[in-house]
Amino acid sequence: MHGVIMATLLLLNTLFWIVPVYLLIIVKLILPRGRLFDQVSRLVAFLAQTWAMCNTLLARVFMRIEWDVRLPAGLDPKGQYLACANHQSWNDIFVLMRAFGYQAPFFKFFLKQELIWVPLLGLAWWGLDYPFMKRYTRAQIEKNPALKGKDMETTRQACAKFRNLPVLVLNFLEGTRFTPAKHARQASPYQHLLKPKSGGFAFAMSAFGEQLNALLDITIVYPDGSVGFWEFLCGRVRRVIVVVEQRTIPHELYEGDYENDPAFRARFHQWISALWAAKDARIEALLAEAGASRQ
């Protein structure tokens, strides 16, 4: 019954906010790009962030979750950030809404270009300036060499709209949710993580350039184990830990050619691997800390 109540409240909150959001999206459709367009984009993002805050307020009232959120000092709600996080369940999105609140820009994801045609959601993602990417397979490039480099150019164009806007672009580097079966199938060298995928992250970093304030390294831990979103709504998640660390991206990683330079690609993989190894150790330490606090 608790899950039904929470799902109903979240749906009603979404229906309430979707009306003004879509009205502003219609305005964006008819406006030329420029200062007014950017102002409307900021307002759409603010409404979406307020929708997210209302969701977390409902969770605070109706769900008994012990939150341990550790954010770095100096986060700028008007800044520009690239972020990476481990991924365990759909609950992660809700958790990140609660963790950041209004203290950072409303987060966005890179989406496949085909998703723009999803009814209702595609237009909402466009209105919220979610970057759409079109990726080409090696076979497609071999068949049509003119496509080489097009995916990088598409990424640059998608990121260009953020030049004058606050933004936090989030990437789940594992590319999928962690499960023991996937972990075993990959023979992952990490205890709590799947192998990271670097390509899209490298493209985004290159496209944004050094206008980024920093990299936000996000670690999400469910000390009592990860469960599905329905179990989350039913109140079966009791503790959540979120640790966000602000990191400076090495200057040389902005300038290399990930797609065509094998030496640079190897250096980038090495940097990501070190980042992921540190995250794996952090998760182990947080789980040990949470276990000790219960004794």
C-alpha cells in the first residue's frame, strides 16, 4: 500500500509541473537561439529542479530513509560540471535529486538521438537541453568513411548550447546497472563496480573544454543492499550514502584525440582506471564504516 501511495503522489507531482514546463518548451520551439532563448532554458531547468525537490520532499515526509550526503564546499548552482557516478539501480536518479537539491545545476544525461522521438519524453528532454548524441559503429564508418569524426562533431554541437548556461552533465561510466551476474560475466577487476566505458566521457570532456568548473566524482552506496524502484517506493531502502568529490581534470586530457590517437586513448583509459579503482576502494570503506556504525 505504501508503494501505491508514493507512486500516486509522485505521479500527481509530475502532472502538476509538466503543464508549465511544456508551455515553456512550446515558447522555446518558436524562439530563435539567443539571450531570451537561454533565459527560457534556465526557467525550464528551474521548474524541473523544483519538481525534483518536491519529489524528495515527499520522500522525506513519507519514507524513513537515513541520508548521509557529503558534498564538497563551493559547489556553484550557476557553474558547469561534468560528473561520473557508479550505477546500481533506477533509485540512483532519485538519490541524486535528493543529494544535490538546488546546490548544483539540474543534472542532464547524454541520450541517443533516436530517443528524441519518444512520445512526450523526447520533447521534454529537448526542452530541458538534454544533449542528444548520434554514435556510429566501426562497421558503419568502414562502409562510409565520411562518417568518421561525425559523432564527435555531434557531441560538440550538443554541448555548444551549454556555453552560456549552468549545467551538470552526468555519465554513468559503467553504461548499465551493476548486478552480480554482469560483474561475473565481465570478470571485472573491481569488487563493487563494472568496467568503465571511457569513449563517451572523453568526447564530452573534449566538447566542453576547459570551461568546465570541475569533475564531480559521485559515489552512491546502499549499505543494506540495492533494490528496485518499486521496493524503494515501498520503503525498503533504509540507508543511503552519497559522497561527491570535486576533482580537477588534467589539462592534457582536454586536448587529445581519443578516437584517432592510440597513445592518448591509452592515457585516458589509465586515468579512468585509476579513478575507478579509487571509487571501488571508497565503496569498500563506506560499507565498512556503515557496518561499524550499526554495531
